[in-house]
Amino acid sequence: MQAQASFWRVSLRLQWALCGQRTYSAVCPPPIETTPVKTFITAGLLVLAAQLAACTTIADLTETRDGARFRVGDRASARVGDVMLDRYRYATEPTAKPRSEIAAAPGRYALRAGYPLVARRVDGEAAYCTPPQASSVACFYDRDGDRAFDHDWVSNWGVASSVRPLPVPEPYDKVDSRMARGFKSELIYLGLNGQVIQLRYQDYTDDLSAPSYTQPLQVRLDTAPAVTEIRYRDALLRVLEADATQIRYQIISGFSE
């Protein structure tokens, strides 16, 4: 009750400041006895709603890829422009895009067709969410796994809805991640110029959208029975056959990290 009285005194002072200490009208009515309790309850409900929204946990849901497309000992072939050897370790965020526009509705979030949503775990449940903004975030769920969003959850200015069924299911497509972070090393076949094998090494660090380092390589193709080997860093490939359009080879050792 002491907290209620204190809250009421602050509210009354604010009303006096806005309306005049002893001046009342239809816009500024005089206070009545029940007003303090009602005001206190209303304020409490607003605070509770904000606290409930703040208690929602939204966690990143990343996928880690670690490995190489070929193993030591494998025999493989590559055409011009293909990767002969690689090594990678990076994290991605699964992404989904609605196939059509999700229409606006009271208390709901409108999305244009193709808007990228990133995978998140909301209070332990998988969902696809809009990037967090200062005022709002929306998450969409596919609870039956049929590639259509069937529920949503929206938070505006800290006031969150419950998870609710959508009026109609909204089909979506999974697409390549909008983010990839880590490293990747690649050796690419560029063809045969005379008796010289043309190659390119590419190194990606942190941001995998573009190489951070490239280096052209040339290896002379020896005639049989001599064995042609491609050595670069700690990788070793044995050439079995090569021409202007493709190469066949065996992996003796691969790239390390």
C-alpha cells in the first residue's frame, strides 16, 4: 500500500503540472478514490508485460561445417574451373525466405516475399526470425515440418505476443546462409597450356564471401614413365592424366588447417 500511495502522489503531481493544481475539466478530471488502485494495477500490468517479453530467450542457431570433399588416397577428376582439393571449417546461419508476401494484420508482422529470415532458437524451440531491431522482432515457426510457417511470435517495444497460429500457412524456401565465417582453402584446375598444368590456390579467412588470398601455380607435366606431382604447402597430388579440359589425379596428402 505504501508503494501504491507513492505511485499515486507522483501521478497526482504530474496531473497538476499538466492541468493546473486546482483546475479540472473534461480533459483533466478530478481524481477519485479508486484512481490510485486502478492506475497502480494498470502500470503493474504494463511492467509485467515488458518483463515477460524480456524473459524470452532468442539464441543463435548456427551450423558448423568441418572437413574436405576428398580424402587422402582418393582418385578424383576435375574439369577446368573445378576444385581439385579443399579444406574448410566455418559456421553458417540457416536462412529461409517466404515464397509470397505475409500480409499485415493487427498485432502481426508483415513481410515481403523473399525477405531473409535467420534460424534462431526461441525459448528452446526452432524458428526463423527477422534481424533484431531497436523496436521489434518477429519469429515464424514450422511446427509440423511441411515447409510452411504455421505460427508466429512478435515483440514490439518490449511487449511480446504469445506464439499464435497464422491465419493461413505461409510456404517458404530454405536458402544458402546469409553468413559464413571461418576458413577455406582451395586448389583449382585451370587447364593445360602446352605441357604446363595451370592451377590457382585460393584462401578464405573469416568472411567466406570472397578470397582473402590467391596465387597462380604452374607445374610441368612430365611424360611417362616419369611421375608428375603437384606440391603446394602440405598438400601433395599425383597426376594420373591431364589435358586442356580435365585432370585425373590421386590425393597423397591434403591441406592441414
